[in-house]
Amino acid sequence: MTTVIAPTSIEIEQPPELEVINMTKRFGSLVALDNVSMLIKPGTFHALLGENGAGKSTLVKCIMGFYRADQGDVLIGKHSRQIESPRDAQKYGIGMVYQHFTSVPAMTVAENLVLSRLNSPGLINWNEEYAKLNAFMANAPFQVPLDVPISQLAAGQKQKLEILKQLYLKSKILILDEPTSVLTPDEADEVLGLIREQVTAERLSVLIISHKFREVTTFADEVTVLRKGKFAGHGTVKDLTIADMAEMMMGERREPQKVAKVQQSDRLSILQVTDLHANKDNGLAAVKGVSLTVHGGEIVGIAGISGNGQKELVEVLAGQRSPISGQVLVNGEPYTATRVEMFKHKVFALPEEPLRNACVPHMSVAENMALRTFDRPPQAKGFLLILKTIRQMAQDLIQQFKVKTPSAETPIGNLSGGNVQRAVLARELSSDQINLLIAANPCFGLDFGAVEFIHGQIVEARNQGVAVLLVSEDLDELLALSDRIIVISGGQFAYESQTETADFSAISHSMAGH
Amino acid sequence: MAAEATQAIGWWGVLLAIAAGTMRGGTPFLFVSLGECLTEKSGKINLGLEGTLLTGAMTAYGVSYLTGSPWLGVIAAGIAGALLGVIHGWLSQQPRVNDVAVGIAMIIFGSGIAFFFGKPFIQPKAPQLPTIDLGNWSDIPALQAALQITPLFLLGLAIAPVMNWFFRSTRWGLFVRAVGDSPEAARAMGVSIFKVRMLSIIAGSFLAGIGGASLSLYYPGLWTERISSGQGLMAVALVIFARWNPIQCLWASLLFGGAQALGPALQSVGIKEGYYLFNAAPYILTLFIMIFTCSSKKMISGAPGALGTSS
């Protein structure tokens, strides 16, 4: 028996209690979620913590009806409910904001909002809908223009729209899956702060998945921690320290390893970019006159919210995109990222999404590791490849960089993301002489162990005198690794400082383009 | 003097013939391009509409001949097209199946079906669709012939704005656009991508089938195996040219129809040189449109975000 409460009466009602009891979900032989229970009290801000692969997403997807749990119960307002699809969840007042935007880019804000409604009419009377939407916007915690297509909204506005959509649907329990990963710290605080107000006023309950302890300690009331698919702990935020929560997540107390940097004395400028312009795929300008210099033994970090031109900048430097104008010099010579120039100047790159940008997925790990060197001695003799040497070299690299692969002959596409990353890193750092390393989001989506390893390798390269250009969306990573930090916003550099003297709020402000 | 006058009328005749051809030749383009527009808006490409067009033409002609009712033929053509659409819709949505490859298979299959069942209908004369004669006020036969308009053209003329309105102001229209632009978003809303694409492909194929009927029951008004001469494929280029907008599909169809009429119109005034060249006008036009709308540096604006991807 399911009764849907009329929308008008929900308006003043408190959010219901949400309880998950002994939930288990298996994917084949893998137990993604093992007997997990969780309680979200009405009007609380509840954080769900855990490392990558701990089962957080699986848990919320089971609640939302994306997956069907093998065992376990969902109780809404103390009643057991069968949730078969996200539509069912919407009926019970549960709404989810996904990590990636789920609005249709080519449609306007108004069209997206009306479309998201379950009971939207077959024929849409736009005058009437606009009147209702304007009334809704007048009372909403934040504003988004109704007439603008989603593709023209900034990331922060898109995320606000995703949350507005749930309020528009009158969701009482909001599930947020890493909602701030695409926002500047300022935007994140604004959005979460406004949601917090709604929670405090007991209009909403919130379950938030987050990696960022700062957000958890600032906004959340309670935490539930998962580890390897199992319940690992629960508590109220004010009773827990960050170290306690980290311990629950990782199962051991571990201080983040400090990466030791060696001071460099002679600093030759290796990479020089002057007034570089490049376009996006759709022909609009993405990089608008960027100039920078990277010296040997220096890590220059480029911070910025994705979509501000850093992807195109890296693609130009890696030879994947032709610039419109501007000059790139490596070792004082013009550089157009041909294979000959890469070899001559010892330029190596670790692009984002390495499986797509730096690997041939169906070729073996050994073949992929030889992509840089297969046509030169000792891996080749004239036009013949020396397969034995290629395999031997790959096996050495697999050991040295601890790549977990069944064999050197396994197609690289079968490896996990972290191991693909390691394999590419092995290829790019295996050369005796490296001059310039370009890395873009090298740790995206990797677990603690892999992140530490890759950070260590990058700093070690720096200490040996390599010039490193590190582009990342993770500000903490940049602050920890880079010697100099530059903020890119709207295709231009908006801030530059030595990392030691960098001002966090200035970085945050310039990321937002102010 | 007299010679000059004839010459003048002759050139007017060319323009008149092109204007008439615009409507005649544009009608099948209009239906196929509207069908393809609907299909591509949902994120799938159906190259098989060339085969659908042929099957529609044959079915319309055959049914019209057997029953004596051309309108029954039109409906049968639509249904035959829709059936081919079911095959394409199902096949192209299987995992790791490419819709272009399925489309090419469907061209061969659709034309094969049409040739196989169409053999007995090549000789006999089937009843044609009635025309609306708007030129009765004039006594110039050329003008009268030029203003014989098929009701199918008027139907297509009505469907274009209706489809535009459908995409903008109906729940189902928004679903189709959502599925074509961002399947993940549509899935998050609980919309069945398979169903929406299936229905879009079926409806698009239905329209293409009717386009075929206008070939065999109006202009040129007969059934031969070479009747479509690649119009179904050209319609795909035309949709790109029209930026996936039904209203612009209408204008683009008229342009292609006019280009097709160029050769016969010039022939009618006795210009024989370059006849084949003028007949090739629509193909040349297609080629130029493809060249000018494609760029390695720029994506076409207005394209559905998920067009041709499998998900």
C-alpha cells in the first residue's frame, strides 16, 4: 500500500526518518555492500564517509532504486518501502543530486525543471508554467535564470540548479553525491550553507557523500563511515576529530606522508609559453592568451575549476590540439609536440583519463609501456621490433612501479584505473633523462595508496631537476606539491604566487573569476 | 523580336519548372528529412531511410494498384516504413552495435524487399493521388501543370511546424530531446531510453515511408527500382544542414527539390549540354553542404549531444 501525500500538505511537513537496515548488495562474486545499517533522523545533516570503493555510491543507489539490494530494508517514516526506481524514490520524497550534472545541456532551466516533474502534463502551457516557476524561484534559497540553456551556465549555477530541482520536486530527503567536487571553495560554502539553513529550519534532511573533512566538520551533524563495503563507524560530528574519522575510513591511524622537497640551485627555464590561444571543440575560445615559464626542478601547479581552459592548454602542450596563435618553447626552441621533438627535448606527459588519452586499451601492458621507445634501440633493430627486450623492460617497470597486472601480456584496458595510471607513469618516468613532465589530474579517482605513490614519484622527478607542470582540480594536491601556483579562470591566468606565500581565499576568489 | 520573346518565355519556363519541381521533388525530401530529424533528435542515426523510402514507394504503388485506393497506399507505405523502423530500432540499440552499420544493412534490406515484392508492379499503372489544381485560372498549360499540388506536400508543410511545437511544448517532445542530448540525465529522470528511441525511430520511419508514397503515387508517379536515386541518404545530409530544426528541414527540402528540378527544366527549353551535370545538382549540393558544414576544429552547433553514441 502506497499513498502519495498531496504536494500542498508536504509544504509544512517535517522530513520523514530514513532508515536502512542490514543492506547487502553483490555484483557477481564481489560484495559491494555487506550488511550495512544507517539511520538519518529528521532534520539532520548526515555525512557518509569512506574511501573510493567503500560502497558509498552503492548504498545510496540502492536507496534510490537504481540497484536492487540483495538483502535489507529501507524504512521511510518507520514504514518499510519497496523502492524499484528513482521514480518511486521521488514519490516518497527522496531526491538525489549526482556527482555529475543530470540536466539536459541543450534545454533551458525552465524546460529542465518542468521535465523533471513526474506529473508534468502532456501538453505544456508555458505561460502557466513560467508563472509557477517564478513563484517557486521567489521563495527558493538561490536563484538561477529560467531562460538560459544549461550549457551556458557556470558549474556553480548548474550545481545550484540540481539542488533547486530537488526542492522543486518537493524532496524532503536530499542525497548529495560529492556535490562540491566541481565548485570553488567559495561556491561550495555558499551552496552547502544555504542547504544547512533549510536543514536547521527542519524543512529538509540531507545525506551527503564527501571526501572533504572541512565540509563535514563545518556543515554535518552526524557521520556514518563505510570501509570495504562494511559499516565502520558512526557518530556525531562534534564528538569526533578528523583523525578519528580518517581512522574509521582507513582502519589504521595514518598521518599523511609529507613529501620532502630538495632545494634547487640552478634553475634553467625549460618550458616557455607565450601568449597562447586555443579553441574548444565547438570553436569557442578556451585558452585566451596564456604565458608561463616552468624551470627545471620546479613544480608549477595550475588550479581551476574544470572547463576553464586547462584541458585545452594541456592538449596543446601534449600535441593533441593545434593552438590558434602563440608560441611554445622547450629548451629555447620552438616546440610543436611532434614525436621527434618530444624525443629530442625529453618531454613526457601524464594526461587526464590516461586510458583514453595515453593508452591503446586493447594492446598489452608491455606494448603500451613501449609506446615511447619501441622504434629505437634496444627495443628495435632497423624496422624489426625486439619483442623480448620490450617484454623484459615492461616486466622491470611493472615491478618497479608496482603495477598490479596478471601479466605483461594483459590488455591494459583490463586493469583498474589506478594501475593504468601507474603503468602510464612508469612509461613516462622510466627514461633516464626527463626534461619536462606535464601531468593533468594524475590522481583523479584513485585511492590513498595510489595517490601517495604518484605524488612521491612526481616530487622525486622534481628533485632530480625535472620541470613539472601539474594541472589539477584538487587544490589540496596543488598546495601540497607545487612550488608555484597559478589559477586559471575563463582561459586566462587570474592569480600567481609562490605556494608558500599563497593566499587561500585569494586563490578561491580568482577560481570563481572575481 | 519574336525570337527574343520566345526566349524570354522559355527562361520563365525554366523558373516555373524549377518552382514546380521544388514542390514535387521537395515532398519526399521533406518527409524523409522530418523523419530523420525526429530520429536524430532522439540520438540515433537511421541511414536505412533510403531503404525505407524504396519500400514505402513500392508498398504505396502496390496497395494502390491492388485496392484502387491511393490513400490506402499512402497509409500502407507508412506502416511498411514503421515495420522497418522496428527492426532498425531494435537492432541499433543492442550492446556494441553501431547504428551506421545497421543503417547500411537496412538500406540493402529495405531496397531488397522493395525490389523483391515490387517486380510485378513495374508494368501496371496504379491509381495516382489526386492533386489540388491551383492553376485553373490560367490558360498556360505549363503554369497549370506547375501548380498541381499534392495534398501530401500540404501535409508535410503542416507536419514541420507541428513537430517543432512537439519538441518545445509537449512532455514527449522534451523526453525525445533529453534522450538525444543527455541519456544519463534522461535515465536519472526515470525515462526509458530504449522506448523513447524506439518510438522516435518508428515514427520517423513512418514518415519516410509516406515520403516513398509521394514518389510512386505523385511524382514521378510510377514504380521503378531506381526511383529514389539516393534521396534517403541525401535527407541525412539535409538534416545536418537544417541544424536538426523541423522548420529549417522544410526550407532545405525545398532547396533540394529545386536543385533536382534544374536538369529536367533546362532540358525542357532545349539546353542539352551538361544535362547529366545539371541532373547531378542535388548530389553536388549535398557534397558542398557536407564540406561547408564540417570542420575539424569546430563541432556543429545544435547537434543532439548523444547523436550516434551507444548507451
